[in-house]
Amino acid sequence: MKKVVCSRATLLYFFLIFALACLQAEAQRCQPSGRLRGKKPPRGKCNTENDSECCVQGKSYVTYKCSPPVSARTKAILTLNSFRKGGDGGCPSYCDNRYHSDNTPVVALSTGWFKNKRRCLHNITITANGHKVKAMVVDECDSTMGCDEEHDYQPPCPNNHVDASEAVWKALKVPKSKWGWMDVVWSDA
């Protein structure tokens, strides 16, 4: 019988390959990080502009600290949001503490993609409907919290959303009757 001898270097090599494979597999999936229980918004406090939802008392909402991996063609759901004062975005934008006109191509990204403000004021390219548009990241679509005053009594954002101003929808030549939700791809510009 032939005796097989493994050196420490060989064992270390296989351990590192295994560890890297595990890390890569972990990076490919984004599991929910928790849940939060919905609270009924105070009367008149939830802005339903652009079909925004209000939290429902007792409903369980999934939260995420991560988003799917970013690539040259990251799949996302484009939603309509108003970043103007009084719009359904609620507070001023997180990146610059300002409101933005509906005619300016700006977006909010789900928490994982927002990267703790690292994408603030950077442009992304959104592709859909045979068109492309560059939009500036000005806000976070919070996937970790919601159903409170700070989040305009709206549920946590899913982990794959790009909330976009009217200007983005117009640039993508989407008929106004179809504004709201749409599959898109995006990348850093």
C-alpha cells in the first residue's frame, strides 16, 4: 500500500481554497437579516404618493443588511419616488440633506447597494426599455428599518430596489401609465 504524505503547505492550500469558495458562495446570496413588526401610522402621517405603501399594524416585514452582488448588469426593480419636499421620499436626501426636483435624475438604492453612503453623489447607469440613463445616488432605500416617522411610516425597502425620480422614468421612455415598478439593470457609471 502506498503511503500519501500531505505537507502543511498542501493542507493550508486546500483550506484556503475551501474558505474562498465558501466566501464566494456567501457573497452570491443575500439572506434576510431579520423582521420587524408593523405599527399603524398616525392619522395622515403616511404619504401614499406614487402608490407608496403604509405599514400595517402587526404585519411582519422582512429586513436586509445586504443586496445582491453588483455587476456590470445588476438586476433590480425600479420604483417611482419623489425626492421633492412633501414627496413620498419623506425627509431630505441622506447624502446631501437636500430635496431634489422630480425633473432631476436621482435615485435611492437599497441598503446593501448604498454601501453606507459610499455611493453617495456617484452616478449609476440604469438600462431598461431599450434606453439608458445616468442618475445620481442621493439617498438610501432603507432595507433594515421602517414603519416609523423617520421612514414616513412605510415598510422596509426590499434589498433589490432602485427608487427613481420621474426624470429617470421619462429618460427611459416609459409611458406614464406604466410608471411604478419595472425590471431594470444598473451598473456604476
